[in-house]
Amino acid sequence: MVGDNMKIYLDLLIIVNFFYDFLILSSTSTLLKRNAALKRVLFSSFLGLFSMISLFIKFDKIVLLVLKILLSILMVYVAFGKEKFLENLFYFYIITIVLGGTSYLFGGDDGYTSLILLMIVSPFIIGLYIKAIREYKYKISMIHDVVIIDGTNTYKFSGYLDTGNKVIDPITKLPVIMVRKDIGINQDKFMYVPITVVNSTSLLKCIKVDKVIIDNKIVKVLLGLSDQPIFKDGIDVILNDSLREMIL
């Protein structure tokens, strides 16, 4: 009777271990948009079962830790290859920690509970995590270093790439980036650029400086002087959407 229970327990443990590894690898692939082949992910998940050898052979804690690290490195390499390997490995560990914390939080101590958590709770938690990380990475990708040089003066700001800013000067054909009106740049030489807001046209005061550098790339733009509360915390410049391909 004990032997049958042990067999059932091992069967469940194998299933849970395999699918946890599959979920971690699949989530890593989804988060990083690796599009890893299913057969590679499945084979890598199968390799993860070798971690269960510790159930039958007693290892020193340090040795066991080293073996698990080496196994995880092999799994990531098999699933995704060598391209961007360190990034793949890092997020593999992060998602592993998230799943481990989820299991601990809901008290998944036995095989049956762990299996339920695996099939219901864990994918939901991982989905939320992937959504949050993608939103964070998108937000970060929209923020850029902006250097404005005017004569002997150099100004350093943080710029936000705004899809809503599509203002182009019809005469010079230059895109307009929005800066605070009180930003401190010399405004003696200026021009007016027509802009359309809510089916009405108005004139935006703009200036041209000697040089504008965005993420170490020189761009030709006009600076639109704005006194509207369109700037977010820590953002001094609203970049033009037409600059997207150039700076991303």
C-alpha cells in the first residue's frame, strides 16, 4: 500500500515538475518574444526532470545548488540557444522565483495542491507579471536623453516619445518637439508654426537651436514652446512621433 502511494506521489511530482518547467520556459519565451520552437521547450522541460535525482541520491547542499544552476543553464541554452543568453537566463530565474513565491503563498505543499496551483493560479500570476514587465519596458523605451546646444550653452533633459505629437512645420518640413516655455533657452529668434487642436487651428511659437541630440543621434527639429501642463514628472521634452524610427 505504501509503495502504491509512493508511486502516485512520484507520478504527480513528475507531472508538476515537468509542467512548472514548461510554464517557466514558455513564459520566458513570451515575455522576451523569443518565439522558441515548441519541441525545444518540451525537450528543455524534460531535462528539468533530472533535478529530481536529489530524491534518490543525497548531495551536499553546495553540490546540489551547483548542479541545479548548471541544469538551469543547460535548459535555457537548449530552449533558446546562445543569442541573448544572459537575458534569457535572468528572466528564467525571475519567473522561477515568481512561481515559487506563488506556490509558497498559497501553501502548495503536497502534490495535489501544487498541481491545482500550476493549472489555475500560477498561469494567472505569470500573465499579470508579463503584462506588468511589458508595460514597464514600453514606458522605459519611450524615455530618451535629450541634449540641446544653443551657442555656448548646453542643456540636458529627459524626453518622452509621444505618439500624439505629430506637429510638422509646413515650411521647413521639420518635426516639432515640445519644450517648457520657461526652460531657459534663448527665445529671441522665433517663428510660428500652425497646429490643429480639436478642429481648430492656432499658432505655436517655435525656435531653432544649433543642435539637438537624442540618445547620441543628431536630429533636425524645431523647439515648440509650450505653457500647457503636458509634461509628466521628470520629463522636460515631448518628442515628435516622426522621430520614432530614428531613435528606437
